Amino acid sequence: MSAEKRTISFPGRAFPLWQSSPSGSVSLLPLLKGSHAYFHRVIAQSGSPTLTRSTEEAIECTKIMMDVLGCKTAADLMKIDAEKIVTESEAVRLRIAPERDGIHLPLDPHEAYANGAVKDIDLLVGCNLREFDWFAAAMGDEGIKWLYADRKERKLNKLPEKEKADIESFLSEIPEEGCERESRMFDQLWFNAPVIRMSENQAKAGGKAYTYYFTAEPGHGVELEIIFCHPNTDPAMGKVFDTTFAKTVRRLWVQFAKTGDPSLSTEISPDGKAKSWPAYDPKDPQVMVLDEFDIHAEKESMRKTVDRDRTYGLTKHYLF
């Protein structure tokens, strides 16, 4: 059954939810022509329109892949085994993303949000504490340093002088230990700043965005076991989350899916405490802090999810 038929089967109740790069795609779905007929809410965890690429970048990646696969035409490509394509895609590692082509997707998706393209869709969006710790664990210090050097050559070095100075200023305040500087910069470029900008644009356009900051455990994707109710129970395998906390976070998600507002009354909150989750308001921006033993709304300026002076403005350059 097609996605279209499935959503029609659940009128008013179907909605896209995902995390990481697929979450970036989820944040783009409302920008597709005709998509609002199928869903009215979106949950995008650690993803945003920043996780895209320009037409020029898409062409460059295609040329690289055609070269490593030994192909000259589309017909040649059709003869290549799918597993080989997946293996060789390492050549464009973390560079494959939806294309801002100006046809299917706008050239500036963030600006499309600001202009109200998604204002009739309710959003639940957010990011995690120290997202890039997960990537560092997987890739090691050298892997992260390579990734940063690659992005610096391809993108950061081409920025205006002010933006380059802002980046250097931000990095200079972080201890030069392992890949700490690079990881914290990627946190801002790929996750924190774009999520806040998406929330702000949505609110300014008259739409609703409920924004969270998951702090119960640092790392990219650590919240997934909670959301999908597949908890780790072995301390040797990593964090074992408090059961009531996990149930409460799931209920917040379910409440949003049902009503468009994730707030919980005392009657339905698993911990017996009401959870008032305000929609993002640019005049008084707050995020819902998902702390294991203290879920609460907090001023974004106090939590300092994003560096307003040095990284927020970088979102206009789509530095994925």
C-alpha cells in the first residue's frame, strides 16, 4: 500500500516522524506541493531544512559516485549492484541529502518557513545535548577532524569574513581536547542553531512549534529507545533511563500526535505532575528541557541552546 493510501486510511491522524537525516527530510515534506492534504503535524527529532544540499553540490556528488563506480552514463549505473553503490557511497560520506532545486523544494527552505509555507502544520522539533558525541564515538577523534577539515575546505572557507571570524571566536572558547572543538561546532551547525531557527520562523509566520532539548543523556539519537519503547535494560550496554521519565516523554509525543499540543495534565502524566509545554514564542523563546528527573520549560537564553551572536546567523548558509 502506498504512503498516500495509508494516510488517507487515517484521515487527520497520520503524521511523519523521524530522527537525524530522515528528520531533515520530514521537515521538508510540508514544503512539497499538495502535502498538507495528508498530514497536519510533524515530529522532527534532530533534523531541519539545513540537512540539504544545493544543485551544484548534488552534481558534484553525482560526478564523484559515477567516477568511483566507473560509470559514464545512467545506463552504466543501472548495471551496478546496489550493494556496491552503498559501499562506494563512502566517497561522499555525510553529503547525501535532499536537493534544494527550486522545483520540488525551495532554494531557501528556511525562508519558506519564515514566509508561512508550513504555518498550518503543527511542529514538534528539537535536539539533544552534545549531539556530536555519538559521531565522535563512532568515527573517533581523527574521523571528526577529517570531517571538519572537509567541510571547512568545501564550505566554511568560502563564507564572508565576519562569519569566518565568528566561527574562529566560537572555537577559541572550547578546550582543544581531542575533537571537542569540532564536535561542538557541528552541534551548532547541524542541529542546535537550525532547530531554533526553524522554530522561530514557524512562530513568526503564525504557526506553532513545540521545541525540546533532550539532556537526560548526551548524544545523537539517544532518545530513540524511549520514543519507540525499546528500552535498554543492561547498564553494560549504556544508559538505562528511568522508567517513569521514559513513559512521560512518550506520553508527551503521543499527546502532540493526538491533539497538536504536547502538554500533559496531572491526570494523564505518568509522573502525576502537569507538564505545560509552551509553543515557541520569539518574544519569549522557551524550550522544553527533557531532563531525566526534571522535565520543565526554560527560557532558551538561559539554556543557551544556540549561540545567538556567532552561530545562529550561519544557518542561512546551509552548512551541512
